[in-house]
Amino acid sequence: MHYSTKKQEAYLNKFYQNGLLKDWLAYFSVYVWEELQFSAKQRNEISKVDERELTNKLIRELARIINEEKIHLPIRLFHSKNEKTNGSDIEIIYAFEENKNVIFPCQAKRLYVDKSQKNISKAKYSAFWHKTNNVHEKFQIKALLDYAYSLCAYPLYLLYNYSEEESINSLYHEKELLGSTLISAQYIAEQYFNEHFEENLTFGHLHPPAKPLHSITEVKEQDMNSFWGNDKKELPVKFYTDAEILKQTGWVEMNPPADSPPQRFVKSVSINEFMNNSVVINPRIFAPRFRIFITKEPIYLRKRNFNL
């Protein structure tokens, strides 16, 4: 039996009434906030939750909605064929207009509230400054930025949060919407990644300018470099056509639109098989496991299979 609170139910009901993706993303943010709140209050061996688990929740629930076809989301969902992916790394592709798409690589970081139960305001995000463990060792944030630069994409951090700071009520009309937030990785690098290295960052360091996850549906093309933090350096972002996105190799799509071109090899698999492809828990490189393509229009009819 699925457990949900009144606040979660309120956003779910709104989603089922209106069918708007932003309402489901708001529900997910409330879910994360309350999961980490539980983790902050209980013994951490019982309540601990990590980035991979929360990201899996995000993807799995979207997959269920797509599979049921009761609500027609503007979503195409993919997982990587790469056997060495990071389970908490994703890409979001957002369509500003038809054939005008931007790639947002997102690396997930949770606030370690379970390690700061006596004073939640001191809880830290971890590993922003960790080095990768591959042959060409580099800082993890640099790996994310380099990946984004190589695609002319806009790099983001997907933050999982819970806070008890008094100032939080002035940040957003419902603090629980800050359970899952987005912030510019370029902004973090410019503000904190220097020769002195800021100590591990707290919720207060990044909120504001971080905004709730559903803000991905509200960003304007002209505001991109200031929306999730004022970037000093304007990134050269490429607008991809639908065809350019869909011809990129290495991705498997779940239940593609019915009018998408037939593939040479088609195989039906379950949601569990979609979710449980090989995964490296913490390779400390940016290797996205999932891709969420937010299209301009809802998809009303889908194939009952996966394209390989």
C-alpha cells in the first residue's frame, strides 16, 4: 500500500484533475521534503534515503503514468544503454518550442540531514568538490560542466532537501515545494569552486537562487542564464531539433509515441526491467542513467513496447 500525506495528496489530486506536469513535479518535491524530514527525525539506519532511491522514485512514477495512459503527459522517457551509469544522474530535455530543445544535464545531491539531527541548519550536501576516480582524474563538478560544454547544454544540480531554517517561509509560498530544487552548476562553480573551496555547502548557501523542480516547466529562453542563479559567464547553449535529439545513440525509449518511426529491433519489457539496467552506484563521473524529454505537446497515443 502506498503511503502519502495530505499535502502530497493535494498535489496529486490537482494533477489528476488538470493533467499538468508541473503539479506532479510539485507533488514529488513534497514527497522528497517529507522523506528527508522523516530521515532527520529518526535513527538514520532505519530512515536513511539516498539520491539514487529518490531519483528512481522520480523516474519510476513517471514511467507508471506513461504506462497507464490515463493522463497524457508531454514526456518521453529513456534509459541509457551504457552499463556504467550513475543511478542519480539524469538529463532533462525541455522543448521551448517544437524543434527547439535544450539539454539540461542534472546531477543529484541530497542534503545529509540524517547526519545533522541535532541541528538541521548545519546539514551539508556532499561531494561537490570530490575528485573522480577515472584515469583522467578531475573534480566532480568539473566533470558535469565538461559534459555539458561538450553538448552545448546547460548544467544543473538537482537538490533533494529538508530544512528547518526560519527564513524558508519567505522563499516560496509552500516550503515543501523546496524538497526538490534546481540550481545552475555554472553558478555554483563561479561562486564556490575556487582555490580556497567553500566548506561543504548547506541549504542556506543555495536557497535562493535554487528554485523548485517544477520551475523547469516555467523557464524562459531569454532567462536561462539567470533563472537558477546569475551566471557570470553566459553559456553557449544549443537548440536541438527533435530529430537531432532522437537520433542520438545509446538510449532506450519506453513506450514511444505511436507515430514514431518503426525500429529494426523492438522488444517488450516491464517497468522493472526498464529501471533495473546495470548501474554503478558512485563512479564520481557524470554518466546519466535516465533522460526525461519534456515535449511541447502531450503524447496521446503510445506504442506498448520499448525501442532498442
